[in-house]
Amino acid sequence: MAQKRDYYDVLEVNRSTTGEDLRRAYRRLAKQFHPDVNKEAGAEERFKEINEAYAVLSDEERRAAYDRYGHAGVRGVPTDFGFGFADLFEEFFGFGMGGRRQRHAPRRGADLRYDITLEFAEAIFGVDKEVEFTRQATCSNCQGSGAAPGTTPVRCKTCNGSGEVRQVRQTFLGSLVNVSTCPACGGRGEVVSTPCPTCAGRGLERQTFRRSIPIPSGVDEGTQIRLAGEGEPGESNGPPGDLYVVIHVQPHRFFRRREDDILLDLSINIAQATLGAKLTVPTVDGEESLTIPAGTQPGKVFRLKGKGVPRLRRNGRGDELVFIGVGIPRNLTGEQRELMEKLAKTMSTEAQPQERSLLDSLKEFLGGLSE
């Protein structure tokens, strides 16, 4: 029977090599002698020898026993190299199969959503709103340990506190280790023998929180405001999630909104449209004076500069667009009818088809806007 070579010679390292240098030497040699890559005679045996050497030298206890007693110190100990099947592909060929699992890897908490409804003016000018929501938080009774007060979690006997269990499998690649989460402790490494009555051993309980949220001016239906760190807590010291406040806006009695502009439909009578008038119209800032020129036609649009919505995260405001409609009276007094009849005698009695110009069609397509 051939005498085993010194493990340090097998990996071509000196006796002080540790950590990443040892791992780098192993990866270089494992790739070089992997039987699927190297078809030379003896490559497979060399590959197994490399794995065996690394399995011993990468483990502190095995390495100490080997340094003191040589091969006799690790006889009978499984000489695996601590990787699952997916890890082999990553080590040998430079890509993984879903990534290597990390024990107790921090996981970010889940995000939460809170819907809030604003009045039209609140969305335009901004407002401070208090919201109330519930989420998981550290248990106030056990302070997150999961154990009843006066008791403490104990080390898991199944995994000896590592949170993992290992199974050694023999394959054509050599001895492989399958690492999985400990079923007894769920990967925590500790077992709670007397669970906290408040959180049933979870270390978390649902609590109600209140936060004052400054709603900026110019928000619209569907706008989301993120409150960082106000979501569900993370696992294994992972960061918490966020709370997203989703804005809904109640419709206004008169105003409509189109992006940063506010739209208002204004009905005037025939006399005002014909002779012109000076009116006051509502805006979100209060009443504003508007001059209606004589001969104003239905559909005319007047623009009140800077009377629209403050631009979200930008300077300036949109405009208010006043759409003119002419109201036709349904019932006339005797005097009004007499006056209308006199007016009618002075005007043509034939209906004239109105020729539509290309400019009129374009204005209609763009919403009938005019400066």
C-alpha cells in the first residue's frame, strides 16, 4: 500500500498557510485535476488526494490533530471538503447553481403598504397626516429571546449550536457533504425549552405604531411615499423593510386635475358671451378676476398662470385652465322674450354651416387650449 503524502505537499503550501491562501491553492489544484477536465492517467486519484488534504487542513480541529500526530491523528475521520453539489460547480467551473447558501444569512424584512385618502386641497398644498399601522416588533416580554422571562435558550443538541446538519455522500467526485438547516432549531442554533407566553417563542409580537407623515405639495392619485425602516423586522439581524404610504385623492366639486394643471368648466350667459364681462372665478388660492372679451365663443379656454398644482420635487406651479360654456336659457320672462325677438329681427334667419379650419381641428385635438 502506497504511503500517503504529506497534506501540505499535496496542496503545495507551507505549514503556515491559512485562510484564503489555502482555499486559493485548493481551487487551483482542484480545477487542474478534476477528472471531467483532466483526462490524464492518475488525475482522478490526484483529485481525491487534493480533496482529502483540503478537508483536513481547512478544519482547525482536524488540522491540529494532523500537525500533532500526522495521518494517524485524522484516521477514521470523514475527509470531505465541505461543499455541496452546487458548490462544486462554482468552485470548479466558475459558476453556481443558485448560489451557495449562507447559514444564518441576514434577510431583509418585508415591506408594508398603507393607503391614505386626502382632500383635493391637501394634495395640492401638502399636509401633515398621522397614520396608524401594525407590524411585527421585538417582543416586549422576552426582549426578543423567545424564552419566558427567567429562562434562556439552550444550545441545540442536534446541530451543537451550528444551525446546520451535515450528511456525507460518496460520489464519483469523492466525498461530498450535504449541508441543510437543522430541523430541530430551524437554523437558530438554540432551542427554547420554555417559550415566552406573549410571543409563543418567536421573539416577535404585533404592535401598533403611529407616525406623523409630511405629505408634500403636488402629490396625486397613486403617489407613494416611502418611510424607510418602518416595515417588518429582518431575520438574523437583517435590515427592516419599508412602509409605503399610497396616496388617494378625493374628487373636487368644481376642479379637475391634468398633471400640473387644474381644469375648471365655467358657464356664462349669452349676454356675457356676446357683450363681454368681467367675472370672478374660483381657484385653489381663492377668487380670481377674469375678463371675458365680447364675442367669446363656447369652448374658449382661458389660462390663469401659476394657479395650478405645485410641481412635485420641482419649482414652479402649473396653470388653471378655464373652459367656457354658454348657457342657453330654458325659460324666459316676457320682457326677455320680447328683447330676444327684437334681436332676432336684426340678425340673419338662415343657419350657416361653419367651415372648419385645420387650425380649429388641431385645437380641438389638443383640447381646445389657447393662450
